[in-house]
Amino acid sequence: MMHLRSGRRFLLSIFCMFAGAPLSGASHSSPQVQSPLGRADSTVIVLLGTGGPPPTPDAAGPATAIVVGARVFLFDAGAGVMRRMTAARLPVTGPTATFITHLHSDHTLGLPDVILTTWVVGRKKPLEVFGPHGLQSMTANIFAAWKEDIDIRSKGLEHASPTGYAVHVHEISPGIVYDSGGVKITAIPVLHGSWKEAYGYRIDTPDRSIVISGDTRPSSALQQAARGVDVLIHEVHPEGFMGAQKVSADTDRLRYMREFHTSDVELGRIVADAKPKMLILYHFGARATASDTVVATIQHAGYQGRIVVGKDLDRF
């Protein structure tokens, strides 16, 4: 047993040696960055992934961490999420709870990573994962796909915890889905095209109120939930860009953008009414070329709060 424990310590030491290495292309990922874990009543937002389906090197798939004291609440699990967790100096043995907005691939490609990587590096208790109906089936299929990996790691020389990969799936309905230790999380039904279920989330902590839109076209429920909050994190695309493509664009693509997503013009009207103190733009595919235009459009609608174009590993 002493030999096996020594081997385990060696593997963990190798992981720790590489844990500080940033994902290529990440911003703000210096090894000197401090962990956002802090006082029990302090809240920090960490943008882990601000991109969309295209695999851009500087924007991982959608994922946001809300850190309250030593607890980490993860919202969506896009591609690259665990590498970004490491770069942000967040615990790699698993978040306190994970919340999925909807089951589109770009928001869930990192879910196997969250489930299995946290287990490989030492997680021994089940993950708590909340999301739409269908999440239980998705999780069961992840286990089926990696059955041989799980068997070899738990029954072979690695001696991984035989139950540490477990997940408690909570298929949710609108309303309060988590309420513990001063943190209340409310699921907000949003409109994301033909998806039967999609959610935004409102997070209320001892010192901040935050709303995360997920993917949605303009939603009155989300707008109401975001009224007067400290921070609204919202998806966006530039309406002008889509207009310029009308001559050559596929009609279904234009319809898709209208039914599934929110333009800068629409978002401007939303925030001018809801008046969040800060607006963070994420899941923003044209960020590199249209940031200034989008910000100006939102301001033109009358919004007077702070606007930030989010980048991976930004903190607020």
C-alpha cells in the first residue's frame, strides 16, 4: 500500500506541476494570478469561456464561475472548461454545483470533462448538476461512453474512487433550484428557438445579484429577473452584421438568429428598461470585429450602466 500511495502522490505532483500552465491563447492567465476564493460573504465572477461553437483559440466554450467564499458555482460547461478552471486557480476537484442552461453541444461539450477530470484528480463525492429535462439521459450516455475508462481507473493500478465519478442530476423547472448558505439560485425560463427547455439563472449572494442569460432571444421573464441587478451577463450578436449578409445569407440562418439569439438592438432595449448596474457581453461571435459597434448600439438605446465585452478569465 505504501508503494501505491507514493505512486498516487507522484501523479498528483505531476498534475500540480502542469496545473499553472495556461491554455494557449488565454488572456489574463499568468501563473501569478491569485485564486478568487475569498471571504465567505464575497462574490467573484470569473468568465471561464466566452465563445460559441467556432473553436477560436482565445475564447473557450461558454462557462462562467460564480465564486462565493470557498464555493464555486459553475454555469454551463463548454469545451475547455477544466483547463480554464485551472488557469483561474479554481479547485479542480469539482464545483459545489453545476447549472446547465440548455443542452446545445457548445454548452455541454465540457460536461464529460467536469465529471471525469475532477474524479481523476481526486473527487470522491458526487457532483451536483442542475439543468433541463434530458440532462439525466445525457449523463447516463457519458457514463456509457467512458465505461471502459471508468472500469480501468477504478479497478486497476490507479485505484480511483469507485464511486467518485458519480453525479446527482437534478432536472429542474422554473423557480428556485438551489438555496443554501446564503446563496439562492433561480431558474428563469427563456426562449431559445425550438428548444423545449432553456434557462437563464439569477444568483443572489450575500453581497451581489447576478443574472446569466444563457442562449435566448428577448425574454420578458429574463428582463424582469434582471431588473436592477448588480450584473447581467448576456449573449449578443450585432444586428447590423446580419443585415449586411441578407443578400447572400441563407434565409434559415437569418431566421435562426432571430428565433434563437438576441441582437445588440434588442439587448439595448432590454437593458435600458431593466437597468442592471453592469452589463457583461459574452457568447459574442463577432467580438473581434464588432465590439465597439455593439457597445455603441446598446448605449444608443439609453443604457447608462457599465458595459464590458467579456474575455476568458476576466474577473468582476
